[in-house]
Amino acid sequence: MGSHLSKQLERRKAISTEKKVLTDLQKSCGCEFPGCDYMPSDRKNWMSGVGPEKLHMNKIVWPGTHDSATNKIGIRFVSRPFAQCQSLSIYNQLVAGARVLDIRVQEDRRVCHGILKTYSVDVVFADLKRFLSETESEVVILEVRTEFGHEDPPEFDKYIVEQLGEHLIHQDDHVFGKTVAELLPKRVICVWKPRKSPQPKHGDPLWSAGYLKDNWIDTDLPSTKFESNLKHLSQQQPASSRKYFYRVENTVTPQPDNPILCVKPVTNRIHCYAKVFIIECVKRGCADKLQIFSTDFIDKDFVDACVGLTFARSQGKA
């Protein structure tokens, strides 16, 4: 009992120390980065606002959401706080400016997060199609993967194509060098990551797993995650020369050896430091490598930071 209590005290001290590191960094780093003064007038149509002909796919800083379809997961007030990473629906995330979605599915095509499940993936497709019908120049990266510990839904690749076929941008390395305007009217890059089913191939409507990479680490320590993100990002090629999308997740994860297991209070340890991360990328010379930037509980400040840097790139200022 005594050793367990001692360990808990050490964990709390470590978390407090790491939170202070980021707080001090925020105070010392300033608040300016290329595009920080740009505010999209309409987040629902921010790509259109920047200009589809100016937006090269490999120069966009894509605002993304982590575990996107968890707004109604589990049982409210009971199991939901342990798995909910977004409070908005898929449609409202897209309206808010998100352009990368992270969807995990199980065998019966229901969305899940670990052992907890929620609505059918059809809800995701319906929300996405509604958004596409209401906009003209917004491109979305849709990552769909079979959740760890689950089997692939039968013939799910065919089902995705049936649902989204008219909108899908086919797998092709040349896409990275094109502008949004050159890809229209197609507007969805769907990366399908099955566990056992065959991967999509070149020219297919879906994209294979290797086209969306990250270096996720499982930690609830905010400064550790912040520095890990910078380290792995700095090891990448510039986004303009890559033939894949690279994601950085501005999130931390509850740990079983810590008494705080609900997602929101844990991920809040890093949530407000997205702009600080971009500023540090600029200072450390790796801002040109930042591409997909994802978060829990997406908000306008996060979106505006991503869109601002994207705008600066479109103007040749970053």
C-alpha cells in the first residue's frame, strides 16, 4: 500500500513538473508565427477562402481530430468519459474546420474505441456527404482503420467505395504536387487500414496504410509528448517533398497507473499548447515538415493556427 501511494505521488509530481515546463515555454516563446494574424472568415469554407488554386496538397497544414467519432461513445456519464475524445459530431467538426478524420471500426461496421462502441460508420459517411454537399472546394482526408483487437468488417473496402465513390480521389503519388483546384470535383482521400484484408493498390479509389504515418507514443506526460512530437517531426523530409502524409497528434493518453483516467482532464494538459508547438517548429527549423496536426476536442484556436500557417505557405511566407 505504501509503495503504491509513493508511486502515485511521484507520478503526480512528474505531471506537475511537465505541465510547468510547457507553461514556462509558452510564456517565453511569444505568440507569433507565419500566418498567426490570418483569421478565416468562414471556417466551414476555409480552403475556399485561402484559394483552391493556391493550395498545394503537400503544403497544407491539415487540422485533424483524434478518435473523431467518439462524441456519443459508450454510456453518458458512465463509460463515455473514459473514451470520448471529441464532443462535436463529424459534421460539426468539419464545419468547425477539421479536414482529417480518424475513424476506428469493428467487425459489424460500428465505430469503436477499444472495447467501447458507438454508432454505425454510416453516420460518419452521412455527415461527411452532408458537408461535401454544402461546400465546393473543401478536401477531407478520411482515415478508416480496424481497431486493435478487432477483425476487419467483411468486404469493407467495397462498402466504402459504394458510399463515397463519386467523391474519392484515387491513390496516386502525383496528387501530392497538385493544387486543390486541380483535384476538384473529387474531394476525399480515404486511407483504409485493415488488419488482415488486402491493402489498396496504386490507382485504387482507396489509399493504403503507408500513405498516412505518425510516431504515436503512449504517455500522459505533456512535455514528454510535446518533445517527442518535435523530435520525430524533425526527422521527416519537408512536406513538399514527401509522398505520404505525416501526422502529429497534440494529445496525451490516460494511463492505468494514474488515478485520473478520463480523457478530457488528461488531454487538457497539452491541448492549449498547439500554437506553442507551431512556434517551436519555426524556431527549430522544422515548420516546413508539419502537415497533419490533430487534437482532441477540436476548437477554433486550433483550426485558426493551422489555417494561418497554411495561408502563409500559400503566400510564399513560410
